[in-house]
Amino acid sequence: MDSLFGPSLMGERKRILILGGTGEARALASNLIALGHEVTSSLAGRTRAPQLPPGPVRMGGFGGVDGLAAYMQEGGFTHLVDATHPFAAQISGNAVIASAKTGIPLLRLEREVWLKPESANWLEVPTMEVAAESLPAGARVLLTIGRQEVGAFFGRADCQFVARVIESPETVPEGWKLIAVRGPFSLEDEIGLMRRHGITHLVSKNSGGDAGFAKLEAAAALGIEVLMVRRPKLPDAPTASTVEEVLKRI
């Protein structure tokens, strides 16, 4: 079978660079290695104790488009897969340009966006700053946006915040509650968390995928307003929405 990735990889050993850091990227690396291909995964290194995929792993940035292109050519890679987080706009943009510069084909693994559950109360916003501005005074807010962007909410001293993160940020304002834990979480977990802390508003990125959807179902069940930050617009690239689709395409 042929694909946007060129001729099928079946029966032909390829060198594949995966821009990773997601569960899908780890699953893809495992499957491709099982098929006999050489796979290197690249992680940004923003998490101190990341979950590592099988096979060789490169940590840290490339130094921009030229650095990525040089790494791809020097490593003899035949294919590039962008399986980064949907909000990792810079590396996804760099991947498109580096692919064009080197002629190494790119396939982006991009999860489907979350759709609003029936009866849910969502306000879609373009940025974290707008989300922070949109909170009413006195709100009790659950942040599920990671540690790097919580600073957008530091100025809202008139609200109370619970920030659930994988790793704690270096500092947060006095009175904030930090919960450092790695998911996934069940619907029952999310309902219990929101009830214990009296949450009135949930702030989330529209990351997509199955693992994080329970918090949105919980918010809908409890009548909690969701401020949903829209994904950044990425440059066009050949795209698949699941690991299974990527494997079929290649």
C-alpha cells in the first residue's frame, strides 16, 4: 500500500525520527520498532522525569529549523513523524520547514479535538491570558494546563486556584493548592477532586485524546463552567489522528 509517506515501509527497514513526548509517540515508537525499523525519539526535556519510549532517545531542543534539518540529514533519517503535544506549535512548525528543506517526508500525528459534552457549559478562548481575564471574581478554579503556563493566572488574587500538574512549578502565589500527580484519571476521580475543592471553573487546553476527557465529563455532570483554550493553528502537513492510522499509512 502506498501513502503520503511514500511506499509502504513493510519489508523495508527505515530510519524514523519521532518528535515525541506524548503517549501516542511512545506507542508509535514501540510498534515501529516491533516492525523492525530504526526509531529515534526526540523529547523536549521540559519534564524532569519523562516517561521514555523504547529505543534511542534524544533530549533537548535542536536550535531551530536549521538544527533540526541538520540532525535529520546527519542521522540519515528517511522519515519524520511529529507526534508532539497539540500545543507544541513551535516544533511542529519547525518540522514542516525542516521537512521541506531536506526532502525528508513528514507525517503529523494529531489527536482529534475534544467536543463539548451534551449539556456542558464551555467558553472557548484563544489564549491563557484571555482565560485568566474571563474568570469571575470569587471563582474556585481547577487548572489542568501544566506547569509552564500557570503564570497567566498569578494576577487573579480575587480567585482561588487548584493547579494539577505532573511536576510542580518553581513558585506560585500564596494560597494556591498544588497537586503533583500523573494521570490518567477516571470520571469518579475527577468528580471527587472537584467536589472536595468546591470547584466552580475548570481551565483546560483542548489537547484531545481519551486520557483527559473524564475531567470534562465531570465538569458537565457537576455544572462547572469550562474555559477551553483553543489549539494554536499549525501549518499544513500530512496528518493522521491515531497511532493505528499512522501505522496503516506507512
